[in-house]
Amino acid sequence: MQNRMTEDGKFTKDLTFQSKTIMIIVVVYKNYITFIM
């Protein structure tokens, strides 16, 4: 039971980290496109 809770917490952390990474990639990508134009 405790292990399951830990897995859920880990999953939530990974999800937040993924969202942040995607946001950063999008911002960098937009800046890159603007730079090329």
C-alpha cells in the first residue's frame, strides 16, 4: 500500500516536470523561429 502511494507521488512529480520541460521547449522553439525569420 505504501509503495503504491509512493508511485503515485512519483508519477505526479514526473508529470509536473514534463509540463515544465514542454513549456521550456515551446518557448525556446518560438524564439528560434523568430530568430530565423
